Amino acid sequence: MTSTIQTTQIKPCTLTQLAAIYGVHVRTMKKWISPHQEAIGQKQGRIYTALQVKVIFEKLGLPGLATD
């Protein structure tokens, strides 16, 4: 059995970039992030820092991986 691990580079992103990574609309991304806002923290201008993006990936799951 072969297992493929998808790697996602963690770098600072805008909300639009995050939505594109997850393949959803910006409004949907806002709704997904909203319950985790306290853990994620405030954006730095328009950008989520790499650490914030890491937290988003932890809270929402890695993009492109199906969860059962």
C-alpha cells in the first residue's frame, strides 16, 4: 500500500489566497475562520502571518485532504 503525503508550504497569505488554496469562495473562508478567530488572532494589515496560516491549517485541516 502506497501512501502519498501532500506538503503545503506555510507562508503569509491573504484571505483571498487562503480561499483559493482551499478551493472555496472568500465568504465561505470567512465563515470557516470565524469560530477560530481567537486562536488565529488579528491579521497584520491584509495578511495572515505564517504562524496564523499554520493555526488555520491545524483548525480547518490541510487543504486538499479529505477527512473521514
